[in-house]
Amino acid sequence: MEIEKFSFCSEKAKGIFNKIIEGTDLSELAHDFWKNRGTGIFDYKIPCCFEDISSEGNGEIVVHRFKIYRISDNNKYYECSGCGTKGTIINWYRNFMDVSLVETFEFLDEYFQLDLYNITDLDNSIKFIIINNIRDLNRKYIESECPDIHEISKIVFSDEDPFASIQK
């Protein structure tokens, strides 16, 4: 019974992860986020998901977000210019919006019309295994794919037009 449970969870996790990686576009999401949510509060065009909190001389706390510096040619992973973090669209959305992995999957599913397997109604123990499997798949993907970002990446931030270089 346990083997079947783990096999089921592994199969569902691979299916969800592969659909997300194959069916999403980080450049599109980052661009649309800025276009639809850009209010002038950011000092750059494509926001990263990590913050630097500092204090001004007058004691005021200021939150700065780092710029995404590079997005891979296949638009599947990024590198942050401030902290050097690399990640997938899963990392970017989850950290930027400060939501759970399940909420990230739900958003990406709806936004990109991925038709992902719905895990919200599953037993918590099964859901936990699936989420951990996806987390592990994502980590392995970043380790295997992201090291080459410097060789095959696009610079997505420039002073003139931050989206001019997002072309093949």
C-alpha cells in the first residue's frame, strides 16, 4: 500500500512539475506583472523576489527589491542581480508574492491554463508527499539547468527598454 502511495505521489508530482516548467514563461509573467501592477513604487521594470531592507538616515525603513538580471533563453529560470539567487518561475512567484507552493501552483495553473492535477482535495499526507517531491524536482532542475545561465542568458534589464532584449 505504501509503495502504491509513493508511486502515485511521485507520478503526480512529476506531472505537475513538468507541466509548469514546459507550459510557463517567466519573461511573460514578469512583464505582465509589471505592466498590470506597476505603480511607480518599484525603481526598475522587472522585479525580483528578494528584498533588501535598509534604514535611511532619518530612521525611515526602506524596502528595495533586487532586479532580475538574467532570464534564460528558454524563459525557465532567472538570476537575481542583487543577491545572485537562481530559480524557476515557481521560486520567483512564490517568493515575490509570499505565498505557499500550493497557491503558486494554483496561480500558475490559472494564469497559463496548464490544467494541473488538483491536489487541494487530497489527504494531507499525500499532499505533503507530492509537494515535497515537487520541491525536490525543482531543486534538482535548478542545480542541473541554472549553472549555465551566464552562457545562454538574456540580459533583461537595461536603461532604455527593459524588454527589448527579450527576443529570440
